[in-house]
Amino acid sequence: MSDASTVQRDQDPTVGKILPNKDFAVSDALLEDYFEGLTLDRAPFDRGETPVPSMIAAAADDYFRESAFAQQRGHLWMRQQWTFAQPLKRNTAYVTCGCIEDIYRKRDRTVVDTALNVVDSHGAEVLTMNHHQSFLLDAPVGEVQLRDPNKKSGMRKFIVPEGEPLSEFDRTITLEMCGQYFHGSKSYHTDQAASKALGFQDVVVGGRMTMSYVGHLLDGHFGDRWFNSGQLDVKFTNPCWPNDHIAIKGVAMGASSEDPARESVFAWIEKDDGTIVLIASASAAR
């Protein structure tokens, strides 16, 4: 995240704003921080048994400075939408381009929808994503008041669909893991003072981290189909904090009702007290 003081009001996002092209590469350092920060076993990747993790691509979204409002208090991710066309490769150069596709209201938040496209050196599409990030523009001071998930009407906002349960796994996300995953940079995802400056009581575990756990679940379930044809829609429902213990779960639902040529999966992340961190709908070619 950029320092709020470096983002000027005359740079506030506008619909249709074209973003500058940026280089992106799957470096060894990026891979190291991904596996270590998430405490995932990298041995299958090192042996060549698995591709580059799909959610490594989240690092290609390096446009906070160009897409954020100057008033950043309470900034949270709202939604991520992905379509994969080919797997990323280690130590390979890519280019990211995009634009601000929409700015809209959702409850008390203003949401910026940034559309991005990652292409290879030949201009072939690798993936597309839409990043919906929210800002509290109407209340620029004071501590951010987050709704108590236990007091929301219907704490769990979804019914787990019928299907074959995937092999779930769990993690306790520590502050040290956050620092590793975000390459040691200081932000509200790694530093309490930076988080309090944005109105939060504690460090906010990055949505990029929790989304990566869902990506890991889907990488393993779909295999090559995911990297060449995957579609993912993630909605972030409640913040995750350091030392939260989370379970990453999913069910395979078979042929998609919208397209029988695709297989659907529903996934979610849940805290010990039942709080839902995110929900995700995914599919890949059968």
C-alpha cells in the first residue's frame, strides 16, 4: 500500500482512467515470500510437479497509487474477479495494463473497480482481473467502526451447496507471516502503527493472503485445467486479524448449471467462531 501522504487529491481515481503499463515477473524472491509467508510446502513446485501458484499473479496488481483515493481511512478489499488463460512461468517477464472501469457506492463505502490484463512478451493474454477496493470517504476521521459479524442478520450469508468436500486445511496467520508475504514492507497489513493511522485497531491481514489460500485449494483441485481456463469470483466479508485461526474449505459441485462444459467449486474461509472471512465461486473447463 502506498503512503497516504504520497497520494494527492488531484490523482483521485476517475472512471475511464487509463493506467500505465507495468512490468511483472515471477521472481525467485516473490516465490520465496509466497511460500514462506503462507507456510505452504514448496517441495512439489521445486520438483516440477506443480506450476507457479495461480495467486502469485496478485502481485501484478501494483496500481494502488494510481487507483486509490487520497482519503484512505478504512480502506478494505471488497471483491476480486479472475479469468486465467495460461499458467505463469518462473523468471518470465510479463506486462500488466488496465483502467479504472467503475466507481460505485456500496452501503457507506465508495468502491473503485480496477480492470487489469496481464500479457506475455508476445502480447498473448495470460489472465484478467477486476479488483474492487473500498474507501470510507464520508467519515475521514476517527476509528473505523466495523460491524460485529456475530450481530449481522444471518451471520453466515450463504448455504453450503451440495457437493464433494475438498481437502480442507487450516492456518493461524501470524504477524511474522504477514511481514514475509509482503516482502518486509511496512503497511497496514504488516505494521500496527500504519494500521491505526487508517483507523483500524490492529493490523489487517491482507486480502491477497487469504485469497491466496483459496487459490492454493483450487490449484490442487483443478490442476492444469485451472491455470488454462479457471474463473474465480471472491467476495471479502469480514477482516482477518493476526493470530486468527482460519479453515480453508470448499465443495466440488460437478457440472456448472450455467455451462455444463465447466466444473464448479464453492469455497470459503471460516474463523473458529464461525465468522466468514471470504466466499468464492470458481469454475474450470471439464
